Amino acid sequence: MKNLKLGIIGQPLTHTLSPILHAQIMHQMDIDGVYCKYPLEHDQLRETLQQLGQEGVRGLNVTIPHKVAVMGLMDWLSIEARLAGAVNTIVFDPDTSQPGNCQTKGHNTDIAGFARSLPPAIVNRLPQMNLLIIGAGGSARAVLTALIQQGATQITFAVRSPEKMVRLISDAEIMKQTFNSQCQIKTSPLLFMPNLNEFEGVINTTPVGMWPHTDSSPLSLSQIETLPKKAFIYDLIYRPTETQLLSQARSQGLQTFNGLDMLIYQGICSFELWQDRPVPASLLSSLRQQLTQAMQHIID
């Protein structure tokens, strides 16, 4: 395809890796296109979206702080966007009934991005696993949706904000109905959980431990030491690639994952929506390499 126009909206966009990710995808797939940054304030959203659609932009990624605000500006929302309560991908579709205009379709690829990043061996075990999710924000909603969709049956949330948890538990019932799930969902204050031996998987959805605050961790070493040796820890943070949480978990012989593959897969899912064609799986290795190098440059 010639002259594919893509971009990302948010504020700030200084350290976003999306332009690097999508430039690499287009290069590897021999697609002639550009991916631009559009730093926007809230009051610029409606006018800018209309303008970009008229200029022939095919799609946008959406990042902080606009993921929720753009929902009300969409002509159509996917079930994933509704369940996650946020839009991170916009597709502009030409409106054949009104030449020159286009429809805006809002998607959320964080759910599929997380699901695709899970190794098949873990996905197959989800119905038998007791899982702990740390956090109750937007990322936690995406992770919860993906886990329910993939067949998880026991999930506990470790939270600090009771207000967020009330809404999340309510929305979880809608997720369960959508996917015909009987998943049992509990909550517990993280500080009152000294023993984690009942959990086979822990997913951190908070920013605790993210660069530049790399000396922090949502779990203490004593808590990590109580996890079963067969447990895994998945930290959605990808900068740094090994957080203190993952380093300490690895020192205990636990299986660990960072958020880089989720970042890559959510971007791949966005690109597939814009192009209506699959991104070859063979690109994953080079995408990891490119983004790892880019992150090291930012951290240094």
C-alpha cells in the first residue's frame, strides 16, 4: 500500500516507542507509509480527529491521557473497547454515503496484546490456576478481560484504592456474562498478604518499579519467597526490561515476563486493524531488538 498515514495522539509523547515499532513493521512488510506524533490537549481532540480523517489518515494509536476521553467521540466502539473502558486504537473508515467524510471506529488492542503475549503453556493452565493481579487501573481492566476470555477461573485483586475496585468488580460481572465465565473474583489489600503460596501467577499492572524509579517493587522479597516454585510473575512494565520485581523473582527460580511483548502485540493488533492483513510472526524477534535498543537509549 502506498502512502499509508498513521500516528499517535497523547500528551506528552516524548518517549513513546510506537513510532519506532510501526516504522519497523512497515519497513519489514515493504509498506510505504509514515507514523506521526500528534501531541494534543483535551480541547483539541474533536477538531483534530475530524481534520486527520479528512487528510486521509488511516489510523491512530491513543495514549495517556486521552484513552477514555476519545470514547465519546467515536462513531462505533468494539466490544473490547467497551469492556476495557478505553480506546487505544482508532480506525478511520471512509463514509461512502458522504464523500470526504469518514467514520471513526474505536478499538482496544491491549486485551488481545496481553492475551497473545502469554505462552501457550500458561494459557492452557489458566483454568486450574489461582492468579493475583496487582492494581485496579486501566491496564488491570485489560488484563482481567483477557484472562476471563482465556478461561481463568480464580483471580484475586491486590489493591490500594477501594473506589476503583468497586467499579472494577461491577464491570467484571459484565465481562463474565460476555464470555460465559464462572470466574471467581476476590479482593485483598496487598499489605495484608504476607503469604502468597496459593498463587501460581502474579501480574503487576501498576507503574511501581518503572524507570526512573527502578528501586521500587510492588512486592517485598519476603512475599516473593512465599510463591510456589512453579509460579510465574508477569510485570507489564517494559522500561526497564527487568524490574526489581522480576529480578527478585528470577533469583528465586520463578518464570518471569516483562511487558515488552504485550507492547509489541498490541501494536501488531492495531496495525492489523488498519491494514486488514496479518503481520508475519517472523517479525517479532526484530521488533524486540529494535525496541530494546531504543529503550536503552532513553534510559541512558
